[in-house]
Amino acid sequence: MDELLAVLSLQNPHWSQIQQDTGVKRRRYLHKILRYLETGEIVVLNGVRRSGKTTLLKQTVEELIQIGKKPSGILFVNCDDPLIQKLQEPLPDILETFQTNVSADEDITLIFDEIQTIPKWELWLKAWYDLKKYKIIISGSSAKLLDSGLSSKISGRYLKIHVYPLDFSEYLQFRNISVPSEKLEFITRRYEIASLLRDYIQNGGFPAAVRIENQDIRKDHLSTYFDSILFRDIEETHDVRNHSVLRRLLVYLITNISAPFSYRKLALMYNVDSRIVNDYISFAEDAFLLFELQNFSYSLKSQNAGHKKIYTIDTGLRNSVAFSFSADEGRLVENLVFVNLKQNGYSIYFWKDKNEVDFVIQHRDYTLSAINVCYSDDIPEREIKGLNEFENAFKGKIKARIVITKDVEKEEDGILFIPLYKWLLAGSGDILQEVE
């Protein structure tokens, strides 16, 4: 096991008091990780590949040491390592090597990154959890991490944290820009913030890509992310055989974010069965690449029967692969608002009758908020008509009607108009609570 010990030592420089530069701390996630860890439950980080999960795990190691945890009592494992992949029984071999050579203490924290690459990982985690000796954190890049493994073995004994690419406030921090906190500061810095927002809209928030200044290199970088997600998290995971149809379908959908679609029409377009289209979209959702949005109705049958919309995890990733000949700013902004709502944990739908509502939020008390996105200072009448039509259709249920704009900020006829930059920085959750 000398070779395994050497690999583990390289992955755990803190054992030798070697400090690593792990970059900008994403405090919102770190606070939640540490809080969940204290419960004794398994902490699960999942989210799209390259969203920053590994860095967050390494930052968690730093935080634990800063609050008094012994460095030798923390084991971090990159389960993707080639040597670890070759082991017949990776997890027990790793733990035995660690406890024999590094620490046999009772107070041990085990951190496994991309654990879904290890066969039968859930069986070992259940056994270790039952011993009540270890604190455990794991990460993975697939929704199946929970659906088919952990949840079926120890349901109710894990706490999940979904990690997204950088939101706009984190993006500013990564660009070494202070985030405005007061109303006056919003006003005085709005042109600076607007310039940075344009870059964020086009290039997205994948942490490593944000630091790349050259536009062409950044685009190539993001394109490799797409290829990695496509191959490792979709084709390999689900044993997809028709690679060409899968790629063309996903590129089409990621190009046409926010546009209605149907399985039947896509099946005709690619000359395949509609069940294959359904499966491929489901696989992309499992990999957190795409999100399917349904039309709002109190009838589940009506929700499932109608047209749907697609949004993607990151606008920069989208622009790196989309066959688009224009900036598509309106689509990109709508996508940003969607992801922002997802980050805040909302149940999201769209609604269409004579007019349309881009996003319908169903709150826990079953009230509804209607949001239209119009990245302009000249608001078309159809945006207002859609909100009014929705209010008439669901009288007594409406909590808020909102139009997200480019720079218009006002309240008129019960509708709140708010600039995109303020929506993203102030937090959609806070804004919806304020208008309650």
C-alpha cells in the first residue's frame, strides 16, 4: 500500500502543514457545509462538473483546521485518481491505509470527491455511517448520486447542498470587485456594475473560466467543459450509443434556451423515437446541464401534456457551443433569472394563454408570483398583459407581479419593475419576501 499512501499524501498536503491557495472563499456554501457537518449526517455536494465542488471541499479542509481540527484527522480523496480507480476495493483500502499510517484517532473527517466513480460506494458509506465514528462529506456530478445510491441505502440520513457556478455577487468577488450593499452605492456604481454584468451575461460563472481574460481561450475552455459533461456524465454514465443524435439534440436545445419545444417535434427532427428524446433530455438533467420547465397548471396531466421549455446551467457554456449568429441577449438574461430562481430553491414553471408569463413561482403557502423578463428600458405592452392575464386567471392567489428590466425601477399598478443587476445582487428571495 506504499503507492496508495503516496497518492493520499499528495492529495492531503495539510498532513505536512503545506498550505494551498484555494482561491476566493464561497462563504455561503462553506457556512452550510460546516453547519451540516455538525449534525452527524452525511453531507452531500452535487452539481454540474467544474462548478467548484472540489475547491469547496479543499476550502472546507482549511476551515476545519482553522477552527481546531487536527490536520491528520482529515482525509481528502479524489476518487478520480487513476491508482484509486485500479484498486479492487478502493474505499476500505483507502481507510485502512489512512488509519494505519496517518491517524487512528476516533475524531476523523472523511471527504470523498466524485465518489460515484467508485463501485458499491454506498454500501461502505452506510457501514461507516452506522459506526457513528466518522464525519463524512461526499461530492458527485450526477443527480443519480442520490437517486440510485445513497438515498436508497440511508434515506433521511444525508443533507444535500447543490453547488452552482458563480452567481453574480460571487462573480464580482472573483473579479476583485466589492459587492454594493447600500441603495446609494447601487446608484453611484451602476455603470461599473452594468459593464461587469454584460460580461457575466455572455461568459457565465464557471469559476476557472472567469479568471481567463482572453475571450477565445475562455470559449475553448468552456467548450471542453461541455465535451466532458457530454462524455463522462451522459454517454458513459448512461451507455448512450447514438452519440451523434445526442450531441446534435443537446446543442440544439442549448442554443434555443427559453423556446417552447415538444418531444414529438424533436423526434421527427432527428428521426428517432420520442422516448429517446425524452431519455436524452433526462440524462442531461441528471448531469445538471439542462433543466426542463413545464407549463403551470393545477392539473399534473395538463402540465405534462403541453409544450415545455429548456434552460441551461450557464450562459457562458451555452455560448461556447451554440450555433448562434447573434448575442441572443434576451434569451441569456432570461436564463440567468431562471438559474437565480433555482439557486434560491423555488418551484418554477412558465404559463401561456393568449399572452405569456416567463416564470411562475409556486410558494410553500401555495400563493403564486409571476415574473416576466424584459432586458430593456422600453417595456412592451405584452409583458404587462401577460402578468395581468395571469392575475385574472388565478384571482386571490397572487403574491407578486414582477418585470425584470435593464435599468427601469418603479412600482406601477401593483407591478414591481426591477433592474436585473439589483435582482441578482439583492437576491430574488429577499425581493419576493419584501413584496409579500
